[in-house]
Amino acid sequence: MSTDWIGRQLGSYRLLSLLGHGGYADVYLGEHIYLKTQAAIKVLRTQLTDEDIEHFRTEAFTIAHLVHPHIVRVFDFSVLDNNPFLVMDYAPNGTLRHRHPKGSRLTPDVFLPYVMDITSALQYAHDQKLIHRDIKPENMLLSPSNQVLLSDFGIATVSQNTLSQTTEDMVIGTMAYMSPEQLQGKARPASDQYALAVVVYEWLSGARPFNGTYVELLTQHLSTDPPFLDEQTLAIPHAVQQVIRRALAKDPHQRFARIQDFANALEWAYRTANVATPRASSSREDVRPAASITSQTTRVRSGAAQAPPPPPKAPSRSAPGPILSFAAASAPQLTTSARSVGRGLGRLTRTVLLAILLIGALICGLGYATYNQFFASQDTSPTTINQSGATTLADGFAQAISTQHYDQAYNDLGPGLAKKNQFEQDAQSEDQCNGPITTYKRVSSTMSGNKLVETYEMTRSKLANTYNLTLTLQGDSSGRWQITDYQSGAPACPSS
Ligand SMILES: Nc1ncnc2c1ncn2[C@@H]1O[C@H](COP(=O)(O)OP(=O)(O)OP(=O)(O)O)[C@@H](O)[C@H]1O
Ligand SMILES: [Mg+2]
């Protein structure tokens, strides 16, 4: 029974209550017996052989070294009486499945940030040749500050390799999200992309592309095209549909090369659609390029490497035609005096229209030039200004110094900042005099051009008050970000 462990001690944790259970494990809230800190303890419902235990340890080692702001930290793995368990961060705000129950439809402003955060975690793992294998909303947890944290990284592999028997109801990973190649035992990084695309499909439409029994799901993933999303009912741009269908391709080679490319393309498909909508809705917007350019510059700050949206159209030369010919055609039906008034009015109308045309052309020309200058000189190719990449870097730095991974933190700094030895020495002496960092929380994020300033509120064990850590990041023309300045508001420490 799953509640068997309540009140018992696993490692240094006493299990307080059951948080939930999944296909192959039960998760408990645990409390450290001395420190009284809380953690989630996941107890696998399997007994390991001695041979399995060694394998479990090797896999566990890899998972425990995944350090990323959007990945649940696993800080202990062990086996008690052949029962494998792992200790991880407790996420008190539940999962994205709890927050958005089955059937919910989410708007892009809600789900795109989730997608970007999850993707940054997955891309980080893929770069280290690791595959998640069980992407689904149940494995997306919410931190105390409601940040999305991906959980069960590689657990699917651990369990798959260690569970002695696997039955149909004990499928590793979850069938509804599983790519054709993974179902055939050949998971690869693109399998996570497919699973994430199923999640996006579900968030958008309220339903997953494939449903049914084990065999039905297997057949559909392998050989049925996903149903088209109803673009009109769901009010989604066609480009969004195309991006999702590409990520759901049966052949992994036809998907995006990297999961980050998928997320960028999705974000870009929405952003370009947002830019296009107001211009498409009213032709009069076209002769007011200055206004539309301002809104474009703020909206196209990130996305995939695709062509920027087309420049605002110049006013159509044929547009005044019908108005002028209407005046000419009406004239013969008028009386003489009326005709002369009409002629006068006609001349006046023509003059006014000509003046409007000239002014319109002038404004359009100026707008077009500004537009060109903006795209040429600032090169807003979507990878250039990708704030989520910068935020990930800053979060990674904050996390690295909080966990005393100074090597990693140092690598995030651009050239021109402290030398490595100096940086590590300063960080260690600050840990000594003010105590280690106990919490960090991003409190503000200000973007200006290619510069991003992120401020974190920090706490240290020996300080009664919080202080701010401010990081300045600079993006270069190829879309890479570096930390160019960091300012800590912590009380100064005697130099070592
Ligand atoms: N770190 C955590 N903090 C808080 N709650 C958690 C944590 N990990 C899991 N849970 C809770 O426990 C439940 C069960 O998690 P578990 O990972 O065993 O199953 P699952 O993800 O639903 O399915 P699967 O068996 O495919 O992994 C989750 O749905 C969640 O509510
Ligand atoms: Mg899980």
C-alpha cells in the first residue's frame, strides 16, 4: 500500500504525508529529521536486484548533476531494503495538470511562458545528451514563486532500466504524449519535442491529438496524422498550426532540429500574427506607419530565425480613383449653377485629395525608411533579442552562486569582469562572513535594446535582511548573452 511509508524514515527524512502517486512510484512530503526542511520523497514501487542497484546509482548520478532554474533539483538517491527512493525539491503549488485540469484551454500569454521555460530546461539537458522521456503536465511542477519546474528528469530511463517487469499498464512515460520512435524503444531528443507539441496541442484545444486504449494510441502515434486544429474556432494563426504539426511529424528528422527552434518558431508564429492583425484589419492603418512601427519594435523582440514581417505597405495608387471618378460621373446630372459649384467642389476635392496623397506618401516613405533602418541597423533577427535566453542565463548564475558552483557561475560572466580566482575567492569569503545564500528570487527584469537588467532579492543565513543582486546582461549580434556587470548589495566583507 502506498501509505505504508507514512511516519517512517527514509534516509534523513521522516515521511509526513502522501503527495500523490503515479505509474511507478509514490511521492511523499518528507521532513529532514534535524534540519526540519521539507522535501518530496519519491519511492519507486519496485525492488531492485544488486545488479540493478549499481545501474540505478549511475543514472542517479547523472540526474543529480542537472542544475537548471527550471529543473527540479534532486539531491539524494538511495536504496533502503532494496526500495529505491529519491529526494527532491518540494514543489508546494502542485503541477500544471492541477492548475489547468484536463479539458482546459489556455491562451498563448499563459502557455507560451511555460513552453519557453520548459524548453530552456530541455535544451540544456539535450545539450548534455540527456532525454527526458516523460514530458506531460503532471511532470511540470510549480515552485513557491510559481516558476515552472520540470520533474522526473530521466526517471523514466532509470525505471525502465531497473524495473524487472513491464506490463501494458506500466508503460514508461505516458502513451498519450509518446512519439512513434519512443514507442518503438528508440527515444531521442526529438521525442521530447513531440511530447511537448502534444502538450501545446492540448493546452490550445483542450484535447490531445490521440486518445483511446493502449493499442489505439500506439496505432495512431505510429500512423495517423494528428487532427487539424480548428484555426477559426480556436482563433489561432495558420503559422501556429504549421509549427505544431511539424513538431508532431512521425519522422523525427522532419521535426525542428532542436527543441529550442520549435519553441522559438511557436513564439514567432504568434508574434508575427499579432503584428499582422491590426494592419490587416484596417487599410487606413497602412498610411500611419510610424504608429505601427512603434508597436512592431516592442513586439518582435524575440522568436525564431525567420524573416521579419514585411514593411508597411505604401498607399495604393489606385485608391483615390473611385472617389475622383464618382465626382466626375455625378456632374452631368446637376444644374448649371450646381455644376459650377460642383466643379469648384470637384477642384477643391481633387486638391485636398492630392494634398492628402502627398502627405500620406511622405509619411509612408518616412515610416518605411524608419522601418528599414530599424531592421537593418538593429538586426532584430529573432535570436538577437531573445529575453528568455538572457533570463535563463541570469537565473542560472543566481542558482550557481546559491549552490556554490562558482566554476559554473564564472563561465556565465563576460570577459572584463573579475578574474576566476578573484571571483571564487570573493564569493567564498562572502559565504563565510554573511553565510551561504539561502533563497533568491527574481524581483525585476528591465529590457532596453540589447541590454537586460535583472534584479534578485537574496537572503543569506547570517543576514537578518534581504539584499539585492543586480545583473546586467548584454546580447551580441549573434543572439548570445553575457553578464557584463553584477552588483551585490550585501554588506561588505573583510577582504581575504
Ligand atoms: N517534487 C514534488 N513536489 C510536490 N509534489 C510532487 C512532487 N513530485 C511529484 N509530486 C506529486 O506527486 C504526484 C505523483 O508524481 P509521480 O511523478 O509519481 O507521477 P506522475 O508524474 O503523475 O506520473 P508518472 O508515473 O508517469 O511519473 C504528482 O502528480 C504530484 O502531484
Ligand atoms: Mg511525475
